[in-house]
Amino acid sequence: MNTFEIFWLRLNSARSSLFAVLIDPDKFNPKLIDYSLKCKVDCFLVGGSKINSGNISLTIKKIKSISDTPVIIFPGDEKQLTPEADGLFLPSLLSGNNSEYLIGKQILMAPLIRKMKLAFVPMAYLLIDGGKKSSTQKVTQTSPLKISATKKIIHTCIAAEQLGFKILYLEAGSGAKSGIPAGLIKKVKREINLPLIVGGGIDSKRKLLKAKNAGANMIVVGNALEKNPDLIFELAEVFARHKH
């Protein structure tokens, strides 16, 4: 099995939450990579809603030159693909009504994924209102699902499972004021038999612990660590892996 297949098995069978760090190539910080390795994070997700000055291939090469930790692309568009990665979470934005991000971008990615022989998992991506207009919302020109619309969120997740998606990502948006509520995570976990990734607005040990205790299979932190890389040592204590 390759690195991505091994990681995918871990994510599906993990009894406790995995810890992922999201790396935006536009904001690449070698210090954060170093700190992440000291804290034994489970994987790096690399990508962004839109990449301006960064280079996704170079970013992944730099990470892989010093680390065996799985590096998985989380792409905003077809320009964010590279064979340098271990694999790909292939997202479809089910929370919005913009066909470009439901299937349009995926059509553009399809021949590239095949040509690069990238291992991939189809991912249902749901943007949830985190109290701040996120970059995803701006780029995709879609509205997030309201936290109060629990039934619609659950039904969207059920539809994702029925359509054959292999993983769910509940995203409150980069730098969200409020993350995904623990109660919502628990409800989704009760209804859906898919690995659940949670991200957005996690900027403290307390918030991360809530997501972990609610049953998220993997928790993603990005924006908060871009602002303060040292925070990772505090967050890692939740996973009992490192103490600063």
C-alpha cells in the first residue's frame, strides 16, 4: 500500500481524532512545518480557495524533503494539482448552488488527476456559517449553510453518503468567529457512516477539545497557526503527543 492508502485506512479505523495542519502555499512558513513534525501531526493538507503567489508543487516538495508525514492536496481549483502529493481529497461543494464548484472544477481536474496518477477520495464539502465571510464563500460565490438549519445540514450529509462520497468535511471557514458546534458534530456522526473532518475557527485548545470529544475523525487547523505557529504545541496536548 502507498502512503495515501495507509493514511486512509487510519482515518477510517481511528478510535480517536487525527490532527491535520492546513498549509496555504501563499503563506508557507517553514517554522510551522518544523513545529508540526515535533508535534507529530497526522497529515498536512495543502491548498487554498485561491492561490496567488504560492506554488503548490514547490510547497509540497519542501514539506516532503524533511518529512514522511502524509501530504494531501485539498484543492480550490484545477491549478492546485501536482503529482508530488501523496494523494488528494477531491471536494464537491454541496452546500452551495454554484455548479462550477459542484462539478465544473472537477471536470477540469479529471484528466489531470488521471494523468498524474493521483490517489484520491471523493469528498463532500459543506461550508457552514462561522460568523465571518470566508475566502471560500467569496471565491465560490455561494452562501454557507446556517448553523440553525440543522435538518438541512443533516439531509445534505445523508445525500452525500447516498451519492457515494467517501468523506465529509464540515468547514466553518478560514478565521471563523465560531467553529462547528459540538452538538452538530454529534448529530452528523449519529446519522452518517462516513469519516468526518471538521475545520474552521479552531484557535484554542478548548475549541479543539470540544470537536474531538464530539467525535470528529479529523480536525484541521490552518489560519490560527498561520498567525501563531507556537499555538500548535498547546493544541497538540489534546492529542497527548507533545508538551512544549
